[in-house]
Amino acid sequence: MTESLAAHKGARVVEVRLRVGALASVVVDSLEFCWGIATEGTALEGARLVVKTLPVVMHCTACGRDVELEGVQSFRCPNCGEPCSDLLQGRELEIDSIEIDDGQEAG
Amino acid sequence: MTTRIVELRRGILKKNDELAAGLRANYAAAGVLVLNLVSSPGTGKTAFLERTLRELRARGARAAALVGDLETDNDARRLAASGAPVRQINTHGICHLDAEMITKHLDGWELGELDYLFIENVGNLVCPSSYDLGEKIRVVLLSVTEGEDKPLKYPTMFNSADAAVVTKMDIAEPCGFDRELALRNINEIRPGIRIFETSAKTGSGMEAWLGYLEKARAK
């Protein structure tokens, strides 16, 4: 993030948007708690943190569809009940985008 | 105030993932099968690995191990008794191994002279699941003294594993281990995964495990 910021001189990060999969082992509450402390005194100080959580999506070979799981306690297709092992989404831990303020007045 | 959105779409563990991809390419080029062993503390990773190293060496295979712990080189000394080359990685408080630690500790080892490299991760069922070490096979271990519902409690780890090993089968009965339930729970989180029921003490189940390793290496 600081790298991207360097490309925009005088800019300030207003918001950081993350994408976190249900299987990323990230506790959103803890992340939010640490955010303020971790960013204090850095270029990201004062920036809002917005976390988008992504459910697990599997490909069900039995019914040929991509299906969203309700939780992470059973990896079975919610439509046909067959076990699924093709994970399409759920392990993400990424910075989606950042919103920056260029420091220039609107005009 | 004018603001704008800068799309990054950048993985937070990108640096680790890139290093792991480099390691994976090196392992493949050297023809060494690399396995990452993960479990809770006390499951018996070291005892299982001691027996695996000893039996592989008895079969003429060249096997080595990297072993991660917060402190001490006790496990490296235990594993080295098998005669295999072993290196200890002390993480000094970090609860998992990452690709950079592996890269650093492989320095000076000729991977082409190995058939198998085992990486014994720090005992922890959470963080190691997020760090790719470039391994071909991630092995999750579960002992009969732990709850049969461990796969349900740590779904990320069990779901990301390629093989599962149940350890300490020799004491399954006195522990009241519900085998059917444990196997069902593993399968619920990782359908179709290969499961080995073993005892490092008696050697039961080791034959199937070694056969699996040999087959995986030949692939």
C-alpha cells in the first residue's frame, strides 16, 4: 500500500478494502482491533478498514454447478448432498483496493 | 476533497507465495518429493517422522528433514539419530514456518541428492495453513488422544491437506478413540482424502504410508 502511495505524491489513504475468505483463518474483529494500533504513525494512520468476507464456493462434480457453502463444517454440495473437493473461493486474503485523497481541492 | 479508488488486488501473503512458487520449481527440478507435516503440539509428528526416516533409509531412499520449533534443537537431535540430514529452524516465537525460512535453511543442501524432504512445521493447526512452503503434499496429523471433532474445529487446515495421518493407534482403545467418527469428520471437511492410521511405536500402518510416499515420488 505504501508503495502505491509513493506513486501519488501528497496523497493520503482514506480507506483500505480487503477481501477475506471464510477459510483464510482471519478473525475480522481482531483485525479491526489491531488496525488502528498497527497503522499508528504510518502513512495509513486514520485510514478506514473495510473487510469483505467471502463464502466458500466449491465446484460440485456431481451436479456440475458452482455452489456456495453456508459454513465451513461440511464440504458437501447444498443441492445434491455429494462431497465436493474443488475449492473455487474461500482462501483469499488480499487487498482489493484503496481509496486515496489526492490532497487537491475539488475544482 | 476528491478521492479516488486504486485497484490493487494484491494478496497479503504475495511475497510468501512467490517464494513458495520458486521453491516448488526447485524441488521439481531436483526430483525431490517435499512434504509439509502439520498438527497440534503433541500429536507425535516427530515420532512419526523418526520412524518414517528410519524406514525410508532402510529401503535405500535418501531422505532429509527440516524441523520447526519456537525454541530448542531437541527435535532435530531426535530426528538426526535416524542418520538422515536434519536441520532445526527456531522461529523464536513465530507460530508457523514460512517460505523465506525454508529458503534460508536449505542453503548448502544439494536437493538433487535427495529423494524426500520432510518439513515438520511448528505445532499449530491455524497459521501454518496460510503459508505455502512449496510442498507437493501437505500432511495433517491427528492423534487418538485428541478430540475426534478436531477436523471440524480446524476446517481450514484439514481442508487444505492432501493426506491425513492418525497417530498413536496403539493406544486408541484405552483412550476411547471413536475411529469411525474421527474418519467421518476428516472426510466431511476434506472429502476423499487419503487417511493413514499409524503407530510410530508398533509400526502399524507404516507400510501403507511408505507405499504412498514411493508412489507419490514416482509420479
